[in-house]
Amino acid sequence: MTGRSRFILRTVTAFALVASVSACGNRNGDGFFANFWGSKAEAPLETFGPEEIYKRAEFQLESNDIDEAVRLFSEVERLYPYSEWAKRALIMQAFSYHADRDYENSRASAQRFIDFYPADEDAPYAQYLLAISYYDQIDQVGRDQGLTFQALQALRTVIERYPDSVYAKSSVLKFDLAFDHLASKEMEIGRYYLKRGHYSAAINRFRVVVEEFQTTTHTAEALHRLVESYLSLGLTDEAQTAGAILGYNFQSTGFYQDSYNLLKGRGLEPEAAGKGWLQDIYRQVVRGQWL
């Protein structure tokens, strides 16, 4: 059983214990933890052992008092450095900070755990926490995609360093979603330029999607928008080639039908024509010629 599994088991057990003793506390006019700490409630933490402080921190976490939980986990590490309880408290700091959406401190705690205990059984979980602390911020970053790239890098580390861990599969899924997110941002900006008639700027964005994000769900639309943009500039060869690639890979989509109608309206066919970067894509994707 991994350290993370043990924590989950302890959490479930603690919830059951709290539920049972709360009833007793209500009947006796006093709660379990009030009795447990008793007159020591105001005593300095130095008078408690590491396990006692750690379990008190767990109880605060389960009671959703995350700030107090973090403080107590930190005290375990401060008062009893290099102990087994300090190691457990450090990974729980990272977990608690993440639960409180304090992603920067979660990353810092997780990175410290990885630095201090790289071979520990909870190191994969620490690396995963570090990665999702970036991933969970993706929708908050607007057009600045720096955190998305950092999430991709950290998720890749989980996948490559701990391929047999329980966190690798989740990291693969999140990696694909983050990758798709980058493509969607390029599309968003490209559509913005296209709508305002800035066709060259729009083409640059759609080209990034076609060249660098071919495996995402946005490639078909990017090719269609390239047809629109190139036709608007009078660059018919490029428009026809984009249409040909779209037809080869995404003929059943509405995007291909829209591009086909646009081309036919100009007396054109979706076919490879002229030279340029789209011809290279066509040669590679359609003809399988990479040289």
C-alpha cells in the first residue's frame, strides 16, 4: 500500500471515528477531541510528539480548517526534522495547499519533497501534485500560456519518470487536454484576427495549429480557416491545398463541406496547387513523402 493509499484509508477511518465519537460527545456534553487535548489545548506544540501533532493536523484537514492543518504539518517538519513524521507532513503540506488552491505553495512543498526524498514511494505523488498545480490554473491564465507549457513539462515528467505509477494514466489524459488547450488558444486568437480582416496574422495562428497541434481536435477548423483566409487574400493555390488536406483527413466534417462550397463558389477545386508550407504538409500527410 502506498503512502497516499494509507492517507486515504486513514482519512476514511478518521471520518468514521469522528462521526461515532461526536455522538458520544454530544451525549456527554463534551467532544472527543476536546477531551483528547484536554488541558493541553493551550500548551506549546513542543510538548507534543510528532505523531500527535501530525494526527491533529489531519483532523484539522478533515474538518476543512486547511490553514490550521498546514500550520501543524509545518510544525511537525520544524520541530522534528528528518523524522518519518516530518516526511509525511511535507507531502501533506503540498496536498493541503493544493486543496486550498494555493498552487504556488503546493508546488514549493511538492518540489521540496522531491528534492529531499527522490526515491520515496510518495515521490510520484509529489511530482503529480506539482504538475496539477500548474494544470489546475490553465483556465485562469488568459492568453498567457506559460503555465500551460509548465504543466505539459511537469506532466511529461510524471509519465516518463514514473510510467508504472497510478498517476501516469491520469497524467497522460491531462497532458492531452493541456495540449488541446494550447491549440484552442491559437484558434481563439486566429479567429479574432480573421474576424477583423487581419488575414496574415490569422494565417500565422492557424498554421501553428496545423503544423504543431495536428493531433488535437482543432486541426479541421484550422484548415478551414486557412481556406477562408487565403481566399480573402486572393491566394488560391494555398486555399486549394488547405482544402485538399482537409478533404483527405476530415471529409465527413462540416468544416470540409464549408471549405468545398467556398472553393466551388470561386470555380476552384480542393487540390494540391502551387508551392509553400501547405504543399509540404500535403506531401507528408497525403502522399506519405517526408523527404
